[in-house]
Amino acid sequence: MAEPLDTPTALVASLAEAAQSAEAELRERYQFVPIEQAKRIVAIGGDGFLLHTLHEMLDRDGLCPVFGMNRGTVGFLMNEWRVEDLQERLSRAKAFAVPPLAMEATTVGGATLKYYAINEVSLLRETRQTAWIEVSVNGRVVLPELVCDGVLTATPAGSTAYNFSAQGPILPLGSNMTALTPISPFRPRRWRGALIPDDLTISFRVLDPVKRPVSAVADQIEVRDVATVKVRVERAMALSLLFDPEHALDERIAMEQFAF
């Protein structure tokens, strides 16, 4: 008979063969509930599937804590996979609040679209021509003209991903900052980014959106031909990630500063 868990817990898994096999093992061992009844979620897969799971919760306003187990490739946001002692691991897990970024993008055609990002919001050129972008913080223009391939703003949880690849800083959890990082900047030639307090709104205005079109991407969701984009941290919708104490997210992010 399957072992009951002390809190109604749902189990979700990616379609990858390793994740599907792990899901079958867990369902044989433990009792799970439908996701609509859950107060906690165990997600089996890789980092991409975990982000997908978190986005689904944002879409339906069901902010359950999520405990991920890695059956993917990198698994930076995941705990180690094993079938044993799940109840003990969930009871001991350390919770981390991860507030998402809210992106509000207005297109050249006048449509306004809002999406959330857990890692980063990126503005990217759509053609071979560089993007020309004005950058403001809380209504104050800080860069009148950024000539670049793009620019992004990242959360601490996402700072080790695309942001770090673009030579942006790694931000410790709890730093209350977001990274503002250019992507292949041409002008200003020496500007390499900034740290912005996360209670401020970052705004981008595309200076020539017809000749030099730009898309805005919230994690994997793209809006093409944008004219303006506003980004802010949405603390009221903070997600909760659960980690084994010996593999806590804050320590992982901190140690990435020393990785080669």
C-alpha cells in the first residue's frame, strides 16, 4: 500500500523518459492528490520543466510550494533524485521565496500584453540591425540611447542563467536587487550594466521600432515588435521553492561566483 504524506501533495513530471519512469516509482511508493487539491507539488524533470510548473501556478493563482527532483540535464533549481524518504525530505526542506518579474509590453500596433518571468525579461533585436533602446528607472532616463543586440533584467534566481552568460552579475537571494545587463552593447561602449533595487520599475522605449524592431521575452514567452516595456518585481505573487538543507538554493547561487 502506498505511503501517505502529511500534506496533500501533487506529483507532476516532464514527458522525458527518465522523468516518466521516476514518476511511476513515486506513485507506487506514495499517495498523491490531484493538483487542484494540492497544498504542495513535487515536480520531476529538469530546470525547464520546473519553470513551466511555476508558470502554470502563476496562471491559475495557485501558489503551492514546489519541491523539484532532477531527472533532466543541469538541474540547478532541482534537488537530487531518489525515491526513498520523501516525507522526511519534504518535512526538512528549506523554503525560498522567488518573486517573479511582471512584464508589461506595448506593441507598435498598440496592444498591451502582460506576462511573468521567473528568470529574466529580455529585449532582443529582431533583425541584423542593432536595437536602439532608451532605459529609464522609476521614470528617470538613465540611458538615453543604448545601442545593442539587446538588454535584460534578471531576478537573483535567474541571475546564473542568461544574465550570467551575458556577463551580468550573480545576485545572492535576499539581495533585493535585479540585474540590468546589456547584450553585446556597442554604445555606450564602456557600460556593462547596473544593479537596480527591486522596488523600482525599469522601463524600456524602443527608439526606432519600425526600422529596428525589437521583441520582448518573459522567460520563454515572446512578444514581437514592441514599442515600450515596463518591468517590476511582483512581490505579492512570490513563489516558494523547497530544497534539501544540504542543497539550498542560496548556497548554490553564492557558490556559482567561484565556479570556473
